[in-house]
Amino acid sequence: MPADFDVIVVGSGAAGSAAAFHLAARGRRVLVLERERLPRRKPCGGGMAASVQRWFPFDLAPAVDQVIAQVRFTWCLEDPVTAVLPGDAPFWIVRRSVLDGYIAEQASLAGAELRDGAPVESIARDGELWRVVTGPGGAAAGGSPSGVVTARALVVADGSGSPFATSLGLGPPRPRYASAVAVEVEAPVAEPDTARFEFGLVRHGFCWAFPRKGGYSIGVGTFIGREATDADGVLGRLLPSLGLPADAGERFSSPLRVWDGHHALHAPGVVAVGDAASLCDPFLAEGLRPALLSGVRAAEALDRHLGGETGALAGYTAAMREQWGDSMAWGRRIAQVFYRVPKVGYQLGIKRPTAPQRIAQILSGEMGYGDIAQRVIKRLLFQRG
Ligand SMILES: Cc1cc2nc3c(=O)[nH]c(=O)nc-3n(C[C@H](O)[C@H](O)[C@H](O)COP(=O)(O)OP(=O)(O)OC[C@H]3O[C@@H](n4cnc5c(N)ncnc54)[C@H](O)[C@@H]3O)c2cc1C
């Protein structure tokens, strides 16, 4: 029986939309199934290196809310270090409902079909095909009400809560989670081109304040251990430092699947991308860049797989290891040392004369953690200046 589609993409976040666009642009018949009605709310700081533009043939500028020229780090709201980002490699702040929707729209323009309000309920292999069962919104207009669709290949892009990545043997068998609380505050912004990271207020993590149009995207992330952070207490100190009421904004907490070792991101006829593949940086929670990168690399590999190339999907796992995982292995080591002794980490890692430039290079994607890790870890372990 012929398949309904070449590829079904489960989830229309940054990773799924990027994969859908690049597959549709290669002429593949693509169906994207999204659980939520679009545009959907996604708690996220929205900070992203502008270098992601190189992965898309269309201009991402319409989805960018704010261009960041400098990043300020503090310890307990004091002792600031400012890193000026190079003009050719700025940092962008995006709203996820806008960015993800914009890339999904480009995928639709390239020929992909997008069905929202269509939660995927189960996935099964049927010979060479995938059978995907969805809730009501997944049925094609005028088509079978059963919501069963088939495809030759599958992209698992359903984010940090993904049940499918684990059941299909993609990524770590027991994913590791950071916890994050996000708050959006509408208010006048004092320094619209400055992103802030504060390390002293959060045990085993940091908080951030990113300016965006008409307000701030603020949050608290914890990267070691499972104990709950007193996010309201932290925000109660951070917000007044920005001239905001301590209890401003609605708070959303979400677990975030973080990178935790090299694992296969493919199985026969299927790949995992983005948070579902546990790609998020375990030191700074950078998950957008790997989500987009994995969507692009997954589409390239699936296109070759559908064209009959043996080993194409293994090539996807290998590419993600080389282009992202190797740096994350160092990022995880840095996180383990830094967040155990953050005060020392701040003094020796961030308050160095060369640090602002290095940090700018990491945030812009110009450098990986591997380029700086050995020196940073030695300095933290042996507390050498
Ligand atoms: C509070 C917070 C702040 C963050 N800040 C930053 C930041 O500033 N910069 C950065 O780079 N990263 C940040 N991250 C990480 C970043 O948000 C993620 O890494 C990124 O969203 C991953 O994109 P994704 O497409 O893989 O997953 P998601 O964006 O989560 O998309 C998954 C999609 O799948 C859909 N879905 C789920 N289940 C199903 C189903 N059964 N059927 C169909 N669809 C389904 C969901 O509705 C969703 O639309 C932050 C994360 C958090 C929690």
C-alpha cells in the first residue's frame, strides 16, 4: 500500500518546523502534526545566536523581536561583567509563537501540510511504513475521521515531554532534566540591547532577563539535582533590580531535557530532533540553535534515506555528534564543576580579562565549549588565576 506521505513530523516547534521546511523544499511530501492550536504558547527565553540564519534560505528577520549588542553577567546583582558582542555576530531575542509559526509557514509555502490541534496518540511500524494515530484534528479535511496517517519516514519533534523518543529507542534511555521557570513581563525596557545573566541568586543554575519588544522575557533555570528552586524568591529579588514589581508576570514552569551523553538519534526510518533528542546545552540551556541545526541535518539525511542511500540516518547521528554533541560533552563537564562552586566559577571563569570575548564567541556560536573547556575546568578545580 502506498504511504500517504513521505515524512510525518510530530510537533511543529523550532526543530519540527525546520525539518519540515527543508524536506518540503527538497520536494518531499510532508505532513506536520501539532498537538496545540497555533499559535501556541511556549515558555522560552527566546535568546538565539544570529548565526542560525545560515541554515535557512529565507530571511529570519521578520521573526526577530530584538537585536542584542551586549551581555551583562552579575553575581548577586553586583560585580558586573559586560561582554560586547561583535557586530557581525549578534544575539537575537525571538518570541517562540512567532519564530516557530514563521518557519512552519515557510514549510507550508514550500508544500508541507500542517495540521494543528492534532495530538499524535500512537506510532507503530507496519512493514516499511509508519502508522500514526492522531486525535480529531489530525484527520484530513473531508478525509477519514479515524486520524490514521501513514508515511515512509518519521521525525520525532515533540519536545522535552516526548514519550516517543524513548519508546523508539532514540536519545538517552533515561533522559536528564533541568528545571526552568519563565515569566513574561510587559514594561518599558531600560537597556533594550542588553541581555542579563545573574549567577549568584540561583543554587545550581542562573536567572536571565532578556529584553524584547514591549517588555522582558525573564526566567530561572536549575541544572544540577532535582530539588525545587524557590523561583518566586529568586524572581522577587531579580525583578526589582529591573524596576519591576517583585511579583510581576504570570509564571510557567517546564522541565527541560538536556544533553546527557552521546546516543543514537536514529532508528530504521525515524530520527529525533530538538528537545526530543535531548540536545539542549546543559550549561546555558541553549536549545534553539541545536533544535534548528538538528531539523536541518535530519531533513538532509531523510532526503538521502528516502532516495535509497543506506546508512543516511546513521550519518545524521554522526553529524549531530560532531557538530553539537562533542561541544556539549565539554559543556556538561563545565556545568558539573561550575554549578557546584559557582562563586569560584564566577570569579575565575567569568571575571577574567579574556572572558567577555570568549563568552561572546560561545553565545554567537563561533566557538564551542571544547575550545575553552580544559583551561576553564583546570582553573576551577585547582583554583588557579
Ligand atoms: C523556560 C525556558 C527558557 C528557555 N530559554 C531558552 C533560550 O533563551 N534560548 C535557547 O536557545 N533555548 C531556550 N530554552 C530551550 C528551548 O526552548 C528548547 O530547547 C526548544 O524549544 C526546543 O525546540 P523543539 O522544537 O525541540 O521543542 P518544542 O519547542 O517544545 O516543540 C515541540 C512541539 O511538539 C508539540 N507536541 C508535543 N507532543 C505532541 C504530540 N503528541 N503530537 C503532536 N505534537 C506534539 C508541542 O505542542 C510543541 O509545539 C528554554 C527552555 C525553557 C523551558
